[in-house]
Amino acid sequence: MSFKATKCPTDELSLTNCAIINANDFPPDVKYIDVNTGGGQHFVFSVKSHPSIPSKNVGFSLPQRKWAVLSLNQDIDVKPHYFSPSGSTDCLCTIILEADFMQKKTTTQEQYDTDEMAREFLYTFAAQAFTVGQQFAFAFKDKRLLLLVVKDLEAVDLNALKQGRDAKPRKTKMGRLLPDTVVQFEKAESSSLNLVGKSKGKQPRQSIINPDWDFQKMGIGGLDKEFNAIFRRAFASRVFPPEIVEQLGCKHVKGILLYGPPGTGKTLMARQIGKMLNAREPKIVNGPQILDKYVGESEANIRRLFADAEEEEKRAGPNSGLHIIIFDEIDAICKQRGSVAGNTGVHDTVVNQLLAKIDGVEQLNNILVIGMTNRKDMIDEALIRPGRLEVQMEISLPSEDGRFQILNIHTARMKQFKKIDPDVDNRELSTLTKNFSGAELEGLVRAAQSTAMNRLIKAASKVEVDPEAMEKLLVCRGDFLHALDNDIKPAFGSALEILDQFLLRGIFNWGPPVTSLLEDGRLFIQQARSSESSGLVSVLLEGPPNSGKTALAAQLAKDSDFPFIKVCSPEEMVGFTETAKCLHIRKVFDDAYRSTLSCILVDNIERLLDYGPIGPRYSNLTLQALLVLLKKQPPPGKKLLVLCTSSRRQVLEDMEMLSAFTAVLHVPNLSKSEHLLAMLEESEVFSKQEMHQLARQVQGKRVFIGIRKLLALIDMARQTEEGHRVIKLVTKLEEDGALDLGDAC
């Protein structure tokens, strides 16, 4: 029979999911009709009659017309449809419906209880026909109108059940709703509908981890342990379905703080975390970019960073995507409140704004803030408590295995194109590059490459490149060693140049006291290196001026072969205020704590304390800082050897500093004539005849002279004429009180 499609006459009828017919067009027993729209397309509808529908017309609601692709006044073929009483695919045992708001612009976070919705659905649409893909409106209580789409249908054979046979549910395209049909609701993808209850089906969710992400291709070397810890703390909860997270009562981590020395890979780690996650493009902000000269603009800049996340949180609620905000040099804007001078308080209000956005009254659950800094100590404490930047990960200097991984990453391309000589052993290079950061290792590879390229450049009147450079270019082991010796020095490495300057004349073993000192010093080096030690060994080398304390301390520091050796001397701090001096000393110790094995040489400690015998005067602030640092244990797994020198033992004792040292070693002056003669003979300045003459001159005399002073007198004698050397030397020794004219006791 030919009919025309028309509108549903009332809003109430459009919510019934029925096609509306004229009662005179069909017999009273017709409950369903089959609508043929042309092209072999058939759609089955449940029907209701209404007098306002003209004869030979069928009223359809808007969702029904969309589903059947019907236009108003379209000609359709309609006939009654009857379900077979014994049909095995007619009786629905399960119906799965996809739900979303009918009007998507007006959303709400109000909860929709799926158990109550299922009961309401069975009551409203009892015995109706449903087809996969069918769309219809659903009014649940007084809440916003929903649009339902039939996603899946399962039917069961009732006759088989009656006969006691096993009747497994089967997928079907169409069927009738029964009073005991299981109804499940699933939320539509990207919908903000908040479904709760047991009748909630599987939620469409996107994996938080990017499916194309490969850990091996991240280009991060030596940070496996740190990356695993970050993943466990910050992302494990985001991988699990929201239902499980709700059952645990678990909250996602909202912030990560990466801190450590420069060049260790903090920025690279944050960038790769952004790539790893199936989230929006991370917003990367340098700390100083936030600050603005206009009042209130700095805080507004913070609010703008979080605006997109706030908007999506309101619209989509728990289904909002993850927004990543990366702050590089976060210490520039998040200093301790009250620590920045000035009356504007801009830094304080910026910190307050950031705290409020991350975990304030209106807290966001769809953000991940990653902060990076070299100075964790400068950051406001409120920012690093749980709930804010609670995952704090130190990205420290790489271990030997880590350096090996980093070198493999930076030489992989050269190996691929066979531009690296087989004699280059990355394992050997990783051993030679103690305390190199990741950036310094990359710089080392670049320096070796430039050395190799320079070999093929002819710098005559014109700069020309060897025409066969493509074939000849090969980076070899010598290029890397050249770069190590001349180009790249680690920021946290050994101060070898300063130590070599202290040891310019070498160590003169003028007698048993020097031998004993060196033996004791090496024992303390072994103690500092030992895994059973406390981690801190501090030794004071004290003795009269010019006795060679600094040279002995430098020799012991060099013998330790620790990867980090720094010298803290008064020469570096001329003109420093007390506060600046304390900060400088503290930085040396803080840098040392970042290395596995560290040695600090604190030279001329009384000069660091601004000690003056007239008064006496000294800097109490520097004294207290040194006392604290000399007793402070390094972090677990770190070893620190501190070597200090002083010519004022009594002064340090009065200041109660001696108790801060593990041991005190006395460095004596030359006090015996045989010690003096041994030094003069070793200098090779005097002839045998002059040596006999000197032996007679010093025989039985009391000797007391520092090695440094004696070396200066020997240098003077070297410039004196041969016949006058002995007299000149003896005269100077007597004038300086180094050679007592009275008999030795």
C-alpha cells in the first residue's frame, strides 16, 4: 500500500518511538509495520494511531526520519509486519544502546543512573521492535533529552528454553523487547554524558599511550630507571579504565618536577613524555615568558595556559582529554614567596595563581604540569607538596652504562652510514667521560666530527674541501681523544688545571714525615671510596706557613682519581660579601653531591673565614656555613672527600672547628739538617764540593724552614755566582731564622 511520510503530530508521541498511523488504514491487531523506502530498504516500526494523522499518511519523528532517510511527503510502501511466535531471532535477550544528549551544545555533569534508565526504558518501550542502527529520543525523568542509537542486539530461542535445551544468545539485526530483556547503555564517543550504575556498558575510551610510541626510539639514554619511576607514579592510573580508578578512589597525579644539573636531559624527558601520551600538543613555556611589566598580566598569562583545560573540563567532565603544560626554568616564576625583594609582590601572586589552578578550590583533573629546574631549593614549598608537583624526579649525571647508551644514540647515524672508524669503542669512551652530562656527551661527538672534517679541509689561499671527502670522511678514536683533551670539559669534572698549578714544582719527599702523610692520606681516600663508610671523610692538613700543605692536599686529590674534584680557595672570592661567599661555598658542595665520588679541596681555611689576628676578627656567617657543610652527610649512594688546609690550628680549635674533621694531619717544616741537605742535593744546584761545605755549615745547627720557603731560596741560589752560592744561602737561612746559630738541642 502506498503511503506518504509526514511529521509526528505531537511532541509526546515523538517520544514513544512509534510510527503514527490513522486507525482506519490498518486492522486493530497490527502492532508493527514494514516501511519500504525504495532501493530495497526496509524498516520495521511499532505503531500507534492518532486521529490527527490523515488517511494514507504515516507520522515519523525527526530521529526516525534520519534513521530511515525519509523526507516529508515522500512516497513509501507500507504493509503490516508480524513476528513469528516460534521465531528464534525475534525475542531480544540483550539490547545495547549508545546514549548522548539530543542537543549537544547544552551539556551537564548531572549523573544518569543506568539501572533506573533500564527500568524506565522497558516500561516506555514495552514489546516494541528494535533494529540495529535505529535512532530515537528518550525522556528520562525531568533530565535533559537523550538520543539513543541501537548498537547491538542479541536474541534467544524461547521454544528451546521451554524444551530444556541449551539456547545460546545469537546476534540479530531486529527483534522485540521483552519484559526481562537486559538493557545496557554506553556513552557515545566524545560525549560528556555522565553514566553511572551497573547497567552501564563498556565506555569508549582512547588509550592514554600513543599507539605509535616506541620507547627504543625516544632518544633518551641512561634514564631508564627515572622514566620507569615517572611512568609508575604519573601514568599508571591513567592507563586503567575510569571505572577501576573510581572504585579505588584514586586521583591522578597532576604534576611532575624534574630537577638536576644542566644538560642531563630534563627538557628532552619532558618533550618525550608529551610525545608518548595520546594527548593534545603540549604547551611549552619558559618561566620568564610568564612575567609581564603590566600589573595583573603575569597572573592572566597563567590563567590563559589553563583556559583550554578548564573549558573542556566543564564540557566533557571525566571524559576530558589530557592537557600537558611544560614549564622550563620554573624556578624563575615559582620562587619562595617573600624571598623576592620589592613591594610589587608579582612573584608571590604568580605562585598563588599557579597553586590555585593546579589544585585550588576549582581543581582540574585533566591537566599534567611538568616543571623543570636546576635549583629545586629555590621553588616554593607549597608547589611541591602532594596534589601539585608531587612526583619529584632527580635527573642526575648518567652512570657509565648511561653514558654508553647516550654515546650509542649520538653515533647511531654515523654507524648507519659507515662514517665511524671501527677503532671507536663507545664502552671505552664511556669510561673516559666520567661526570659528563648528556649534553656534554653530544658536544663531544660534535667536536670529534669537526676534527675529522677539518682533516679534509685545505686552508691555503682559499679554503677548499677535498673532492673525495665523502669517501674519506671517517671519525676515528683519535678524534674523540682530541676532543676530550682540547674541546669538551665536564662542568662537574676535575679541576685539573688548578691542581696542576698547585703541583707546579711537584712533591719533594724530603723525609719520613712526608712519606707518612702521603700514606695516611691514601688510607683516607680508600675510606671515602669504601661502600661501608658513612659517605663523608673530611681531613685537615695543618702546619706552619710554607710547609707545603696545599701541594700535599692537591696531590692527594689527584691520587683519589675521583670524577669530581673542585677547589674552593680564597682567591676565587676576593671582594665577596659574607652572603655571596656562603652561597659560593654551598654551590661547590651541592655540585659535589651530584657526583657518585667527589673531592673538595678547601684551601687556606682561615682566609675563607676572614680571620685577622688583630682583634681578632672573623666571619661568623662563613664559619657556621662551613661547620654545617663539613658535617653534612651526602645523599645515599654518594661519597665525598673534603681536604682542608690551614696554618692556624689554634685558631680553628678556638672556633671549635677541629671536631668537624674526621682526622687532622700535621704537615711539619724541615727540622733536621739531614732533611735540609737531602733537599739541597736533590735540587742539583750545588756541586759536590759546595755540598760538603754546606754540610759543615749546618752541622749541629737547629733547622726550621718550610719546603716552599726553601725552594724559593734554592731558586735564588741558582741565580748566584758559583763561588758565592753557599755563603748567600747560609746567610739567608740565618736571616730568616731557619738556621739557628746556637747548637741544636
